[in-house]
Amino acid sequence: MLRFERYVCPDTPQEAYDLLRSDKAAVVIGGMMWLRLADRTVPLGIDLSRCGLDRIEETEEGFRIGAMVTLGQLERHEGLADATGGILSEAVRDIVGTQFRNLATVGGSLWSRMGFSDVTCALLALDTEVELVGAGRVPIIPFVERGAGRDVLTHVIVRRHAYRAAYSCVRAAATDFSSISAAAACWRGSWHVAVGSRPQKATLVTGGERIPLRERFSTTELDAALDAVSNLAFGSDLRGSAEWRREVAPVLVRRAIEAASAKEA
Ligand SMILES: Cc1cc2nc3c(=O)[nH]c(=O)nc-3n(C[C@H](O)[C@H](O)[C@H](O)COP(=O)(O)OP(=O)(O)OC[C@H]3O[C@@H](n4cnc5c(N)ncnc54)[C@H](O)[C@@H]3O)c2cc1C
């Protein structure tokens, strides 16, 4: 069972950050769905639920998603779905069940940077930044690759583009983690493809500073991108062998690109 010696509910992210910095063993509390699995006593638990981070705001730049927004809110937000080809709804809708998704948060999902995270994989394919109290704004790729120190994640920014995007994954059973996943999003004239549940952390394969895949790609260009997917580092665990993942990942990527291509921008 998880126990807290002291439990605080600050009113602002800055207060939460100051408390986090005051005690090396303090932990930030998101939806607590992952944290509660631990059997330990934590000296200080910092609950973000009063920090005003539970909203999805539409701004000129795009969408500003509070860290305490639940996966359920992410799944159901019509404006966000319309603007992003529905990729975020597709990514989260099979995570455990409705009650679970109404508690687990976007901040907790991104912060943990777990290999099976559908949320991370989908956000990698979009033009995303994270906002932290200490470090400020950071593009999602370095954040996923390197994480952040002892910081408080406050928002996820998804910039506005004419996205066509789709998510595809394989689960051995309906409520299990993805065994392999792929997200594809076309924006600013090129495809951004991410692969997750390798079982290592999700990674971007095409787009940005990775290999290019033009919006109107040739068969050769698509084959090169699918080759790059096959050449990713894959590992084995109880959900699949590295060889199986290497075979299935390019198929999922192709399907995600086809599904996204069939959508209107
Ligand atoms: C049984 C089970 C099945 C799951 N299946 C899936 C799945 O199929 N796909 C998927 O994508 N995910 C899955 N998840 C993960 C889940 O969706 C959440 O990502 C996870 O529970 C963490 O979110 P949380 O809000 O519960 O965070 P918490 O448990 O509260 O926190 C997790 C970690 O993040 C830190 N943290 C939380 N919020 C912040 C913040 N704002 N700033 C800084 N640090 C923060 C905490 O200190 C802690 O270290 C599963 C989880 C469980 C328990």
C-alpha cells in the first residue's frame, strides 16, 4: 500500500514546484493510478488537483492541455479531435476502461515516459511541446528521450496545423497494454510517424529531424520509411518477441498512414 507521511494540495503549480524542491523524496500526485501500485511510504505527496490544470484550452497557437486533464477528457474533447484527426481519442479509448480513463492524467502519462504509453506515442507524431514550471517549454522529443529533472509538468501544447492523423496498435487482450503501436500524422507537408511499445519508449521515425517522408510520397519513399521502422531497436517481453515486433510495426505504420490519408485535413 502507498502511504504519505504528509499530503499537501497546493493552489498553484509554482507552490507545488517549491514543495517538490523542498524535499528530495517528495512526489507529485497526478491521477495516482500508477503511483498507488507501489508499496512504500513517501514523506511528502503533492497533489496537483487544486492547481487549475484540469482544462483543455483552445488558444490561437493550438490546444493547451492541463497536466491534470484526464485521459477521458482527452478522449471526449470534440474540438481537439476535430483539429487532430481524432488521433488522441483513438490512442486512449482502449486504455483499461472508462472509470480508469476518468482518473489517469495526461501529465502522469507523459511524465512516466513508459514504453507502452499510447498517449506519448500519439503526441510524438503531432507538433507538441510540454510546459514545465522549472524548465519552461520543451519540445516533446527531448522530453521523452531525456525526461526532466525534479520539475512539475503543467501543460501539453499541441500546435495547430491541418492534421491528418491516425493511431494503430495491437493488444493481446482488450484491456492489456499495447504490444506494439504506431501513430502517423501529416502536417506541414510531411508525415510524422512514431512507434511505441517496442517495448522501449516510443520514438519518432519520420518527420522533424528524423528521416523525411513527404506528404505525397512515392512508393520508394514509403518503403524507405517502412525499412527505417523495421530497423528500430525492438526488444522481447511477455507481450511479444523482438522479431514479431519488427514484422508487425511496419504493417501498423502503413495502416496508420492509410487511415490518416483517408481523413480530411
Ligand atoms: C493497470 C494499468 C493499465 C494501464 N494501461 C495503459 C495503457 O494501455 N496505455 C497507456 O498509455 N497507459 C496505460 N497505463 C498508464 C496510465 O494511463 C497512466 O499513464 C498512469 O496511470 C500515470 O498517470 P497518473 O495520472 O495515474 O499518474 P500518477 O500515478 O499520479 O503519477 C505517475 C508518475 O508521474 C509523476 N507525475 C504525475 N503528474 C505529474 C506532473 N504533472 N508533473 C510531474 N510529475 C508528475 C508522479 O510523481 C509519478 O512519478 C496503465 C496504468 C495502469 C495502472
